[in-house]
Amino acid sequence: MNTIRHAAAAIVLSAGAMALAGCSDAAEAPPAGETTAAAAGSLTVSNARVVMAPVAGNPAAVYFDLSYAGETPVTLTEVTVEGAGITMIHDYAESAGKMEMTMADDVPLAKDAPVSFAPGGLHVMAMQPSDALKAGGTAKVTLTLSDGTAATVDAPVKAAGDER
């Protein structure tokens, strides 16, 4: 009998929570590809996008802009992309007189020092993209900081020839 009462109470609480969620103003949600500083310990992510490779199955590139408003410097330690097998933070560096893509160390973030992940510079490679990553859709991109905070944004997925 107690099990039935607990189940009934859980249903009532869930229904109440759903009703309250339904009352929230949709305008309060950040636009696709963006999160607010409060959502991730003073981290603001904007202009996020996933760009698919011209050949299906090849890695996708992930770009975004970051600003950090925290008082204590942190580092960006990991970026994950829902629908990708693994991800790697890359940068470009000169080696033997030519620019080459290299693995990047953790990316330092400090107050009032924005960082851009863009073509030709810092970027994230989304390796082993699944069929879930399709141009015209969205992908959840999660950024994790050294202090343990994380921010997740819904990034539009673009085709290889789309503007980056």
C-alpha cells in the first residue's frame, strides 16, 4: 500500500513540476548556440556551430566564441559533441616552415580576455560523427572547465559549403 502512495505522490509532484515548467517564458531561453554566464560559472558561449566535412564520416569542426567573467582564471579542459565518438581541441602551429594542425593544451580563460574557436585557429574536431549529426539539425556541445563547471549549448549543424 505504501508503494502505491509513494507512486501516486511522485506522479502528483511530477505533474506539478511540469505545470510550473510550462508557465516559464520561452523568451528567457538563450538562442541556439548561446548560453548565459549564469548557466556555467561566468562562462558565455556564443556563435557556436558544427561544420560537417565534405566527405561523410570524416571529422566535423566545431567553432564558437567564449568569454569568461569569473575572478579566478580557469582553463577549458574538454569539449564534447553529442553524436561524435570523440573530440579533440586543436590549434595550428608552424612546423618546418608550414602551418600544421596540432593538439592543443587546455585553453586558459581569464576575465575580459575572450577566446575564439574559428577556422585557421583554435577549433574542436568531432571525430567519428554519427548519423545524428546532419546539416540543418542541432548538436549539443558541452564545454567543461578546470573548476568542474560545464556549459551546454545547442549548436546548429552546417554543411561543409555553408558559411562558417
